[in-house]
Amino acid sequence: MALLSQGGGSYTVPTGPLYSKNGTKAVYGGGTVRNLDVLRMKEGFFGSYTGTRSLTTTKSMLLRSDLSVKRSKRGHQLIVAASPPTEEAVVATEPLTREDLIAYLASGCKTKDKYRIGTEHEKFGFEVNTLRPMKYDQIAELLNGIAERFEWEKVMEEDKIIGLKQGKQSISLEPGGQFELSGAPLETLHQTCAEVNSHLYQVKAVAEEMGIGFLGIGFQPKWRREDIPIMPKGRYDIMRNYMPKVGTLGLDMMLRTCTVQVNLDFSSEADMIRKFRAGLAMQPIATALFANSPFTEGKPNGFLSMRSQIWTDTDKDRTGMLPFVFDDSFGFEQYVDYALDVPMYFAYRNKKYVDCTGMTFRQFLAGKLPCLPGELPSYNDWENHLTTIFPEVRLKRYLEMRGADGGPWRRLCALPAFWVGLLYDEESLQAILDLTADWTPAEREMLRNKVPVTGLKTPFRDGLLKHVAEDVLKHAQDGLERRGYKEVGFLNAVTEVVRTGVTPAEKLLEMYNGEWGQSVDPVFEELLY
């Protein structure tokens, strides 16, 4: 076993791996490993992991047979030469089965006292003097500065810095340089908001010295797609080549959008189903409450959430409202069958991304993947694949709520508050399920398609979506009240939106047509972190 020191603690990492192509035997510490044992090992090594990110993110820095660790001159700092996703360090060579993949999702079930809140948010970096997007060399300087000043570990892809890690938090780069914090799994919204504030303080401390600012908005308001720098991450090259084949807006999704999302736990398959259904039904309301992307290339684009609209023409094979989640037969098994047939992007072998676009994980499972003839997948391949599916709610070993635009810091705290109030309180969750029980697939799809344009003013049945949102917000407030942590105040940022029916995007448009003199440049100051 190799020991990696990390800050004040340490991780024990298996060395040597244990690939065998014939699917019969794998050795771990001198013993044979079966697939279920590998899954349990993962649980053991990451026992404190409670579900804000896939194991891939953590293992990319820890579980590698070829992990190289370099110490900086400051001594305490680790540079982790790894690229998420990674190859498996412990791989059962008994071939994975569909049942193993189902068991993998089911292994996310946890008791309610282990429930955690994981918040992720993205933001646009820009040069304060020119408003132009940050270039990679500026981003690298910023990452290095944060690492040196605040003791983060550096994550490298070949010789390029592509992220940072500190404890259970990580900072990563989206394709167009959007700066993403993937937060640690935390118990309360107070901890979540403190984490957001700490992150923004650290980023600003370094960025301001460089003349860099960060913008909290859902879609790049000023610059063309061609103006956005591409980050040096191999997986993004594959995605960039594939996107135009399956939709017209995929490159905009990659390069010009920012989101805030929350990742939440479930206790059982039945609990997962209830939360998945409530999450999908409520996602258009979250999209409306946080709508914050009304500008494209310096002008109004006709949408309140251009970010949300972009997902409707990115890649229909891997996006959308997943109507099958509402089928009586739905469960872990049905989600696995869905994911098996979502076309892959890549596999990661020998420190390289292998283009597997258009091929399926079902082929991989059968050893019939044209890009890797005869090879069989590992759990790590499955984890990687699950991260390339983009529905409005995504299932991994936890549920991701994915419908909200990026925004200013108060709304970064409000988004997890909204979902925690609805999904982590049994009464509120049941109330939402009762409220939406007779909503038809056509109605859910209608809301998904119209909300990016009309927000809370979207007609629904005999009223407006605003009227539904009033009831929903009350359930979220009540749910937080019953949690007993004095968290209701985190919803203040959306209370006024619901009361007036005016989304953040509509406020921006009002300023654009008024005091801003039909210029989008002031938004860089208005929504500056």
C-alpha cells in the first residue's frame, strides 16, 4: 500500500493493479477480488464520502496505479498528477454485469442521519478592463495563486494545471474556462453558504490582483462562441467534435453557460424514486426562480433562461425530462437500462482519452466496443459514463438538481435551500408529490419548454406558474423550518421573485432598457462576485 500524506490527514492507496483481459481473476493484496468486493473497497476507501461528486473526482487524485505526486518547494503542498477521469487501480477482472451496475447505483442509499448537501456552482472569469474572457494562461496563474496562498493541491493533466483539491472540495474548469467549485458534502445550509463565501473570498483575493473579475450569470452575455478559449482537457476535444453532430447548441452549452446545482441523498430505492419524480416535476419552477441569462452577444436573446433553452437542442439522447421516471416500473434497474443506451463520449486508457462517440455502454459491457475491441469496462468506466448524461435531474449514487442558472452569491445559497426544504423533509416531499400527481407528461414537457421564455408568467391550467410557485415556496420554507437549523432565511433571495412573479432575468432586462442604455456591459458590475 502507498501512503499519500494530505494536509493533516492521510489516504491509503492501493498500488499495482490488477487488470486481466480474460475476465477470470484479479489480485488485491494477494487475494482474488470479485465485482461486489471492488464496490465495497470503494466504499471503504471513501467511507466518509457522502455523495456530492462521483468517486471519479476523488479517485482521479488518489486511486491510480501510475499516480505521481510531486512536492512543491513549500513542502506541505501536493501536486496531484492525475486527470479525472482515470483508470482503475483496483479492477475486478470478473466481467461487470448489468446487475453490478444496478448495485452500484443502489450503493448510494444511506440512512437519513448521513444525508448531506453538496453544492456546485460555475462562474465566468473576465478581464476587468476589457470584459474579455480569461485566457488559459491567466486561469493557470489564478489556480497556482490559490494553491500557493490557500494550500490547495494542484490537479494536472500532463503538464497543465486543470484544477485544485482541498479535502472534499474541488475546483475544476469547464470547457470554456468557467470556474467551478464542487463543494464538500455538508450537513447544513449554514455550512454550505459559509463554504461558498470562503471560496469566493479566496478566488477574489488572487483574481483582483490580476485584474480579473467573476460574473454570476447563466449565459455569457457579451462574447461570441469564437471568443471563448478552450481548456486543455482531452475529454473536451472529443465532446467538441461530437456536439455539432447531435444538436445545434451543444458548443454553446460547453463554452457559454454556467449553472448552480445541488446534490442530495436518498435512503432507499423507493425514496430515490419519490425524490427523482418531485425533482423533475419541480425543475421548471427552479428554472424560473433562478432564470438569469437573457443576453447573447450584447443583446436580449428572447429568453429569460438561455442556459435552459440551450439544453433543449444539445443532444436529445442524453438530456430532458425523462418521462420513464414516472412509470410504475421505474427504479435503479430502469435508469441503468437508459444509461446503457446513451451514446458514450470516451473511455480513458493509458493516460489518453479514446473517442467512443456514438457507441454504447451496452456494447462495452458485452466486450464489443469498436473503439476498444475486446476490452471490458470497469466501475470507473461506468462512473465516467454517468457523468456524461445530462437530464434535468441526474442519478448517480445521489440525485443532482440541474435546472438553475448561475447567479450572484445569495442565490448560490438559495438554490440548495429550495431543494433541501422540498426533498429532505418528508411532509414537504409528500406535499409536492400530491401537488404534481395528476400532472401529465405533456404538461411537464410544456413547462420545460416554455419556462425558459416566460418564466413564472407561463400559463398553467387555470392560472400562472407563479401561483404554483407560491405553494411550492411555502412547502420549501416549512420543510426548512421543520429541519430545525434556522435555515429559512436562505430562501429570502427567491421570496421576492415568487411574490412579484418577476425573475432575475426580467430585472436585468429592465435595467438594460433603462439605466444601462441598452448596453450589456454594466451587467459585469451588477453581477460581479
